[in-house]
Amino acid sequence: MDHWNIERYGGPSDYRTEVLEGMKDQLVRSEVVMGYTVLDELLTDIICEYYFPPKKGRVSSYPTLWKTKPFKVFVHHLMDETFLLKKIAIVHAIKAIPSDVSKAMYRINDVRNDLTHSFFPEHRRRYMADQKVTYKGVHLFSMDGLERFGEDYNLAQSYLAKRLNIKL
């Protein structure tokens, strides 16, 4: 990931271009996976607070909850094995999620699955026509594509954080 010193890489310049493309691929994939993971964690927190509500006037205390068997069983055997779309449905059942937020999370889930379940996601059926991974109609591995992903992520993350009364 040392793009600053790309000239140190031996070989012809087209080799360096391939190395830079690989670095970009890793950075974009990590951005998508981290965004997905944060949303998954926030959804889990909302569900946990529903089933393990904090005492009146107090903030939820995860260090204390982690010492209890019911919480450990709930998280390890339910939350850890529940995928993002099901968590969205559970949170929506607790209190409706605005459609623009849920659609953003569905898009994030889709692109995350494409990037993590395919070494060459551009070969998946949905991208075959353009041979590019797109996000909201734009090549994801471009600044515009990452900005569109970021807009969806920020929308979903800020909504979920607000539901949890936390500032991120």
C-alpha cells in the first residue's frame, strides 16, 4: 500500500500501474467492508438495547452486560449469526426505518457481498455489460463512485447513531 514510493517497485511502468490498481482495489474494498461492519454493529446495538434496555436515566453498559450469560448467549448465538438484511428487518419492526435509509443499507449490503464473495466482482452478472463494479450507476473504483457510496454510508450511519443517541 506504499503508493508514495511506487517508483521503487522494479519493472516496467505498466507493472507499477498494475501495482497501483491493486492498491486502489484493496482501499476501496476495505472502505466498503468497514462501512458495512459499522452499520452491522449499529444495528446490533439497537437490537441489544431493545432486548436489554438500560436502566432508567442510564446509558447502556456493555461491560456490565458482557458479564451476564443471557447477553452473551444472545450476542454469540443470535446476533453474530444474523446477517445484515435480517438485522435491518428486526430494527424496522422495532421502529420503522425511513425507506431512503433502508435502501442505502441494501445497496451497501449488495456491493459488500459482491466485493467479498468474488475476487473479480466485475464478472458477476449484474456488472457483465460494463465489466465494472458500479454503485448508483457510477464505477465504484472512482472518486465519484466512492463519494456515492460515502453518501449512502453517512445517511445510514447518522440515522442509526441518532437512534442510539450516540455521536460518531
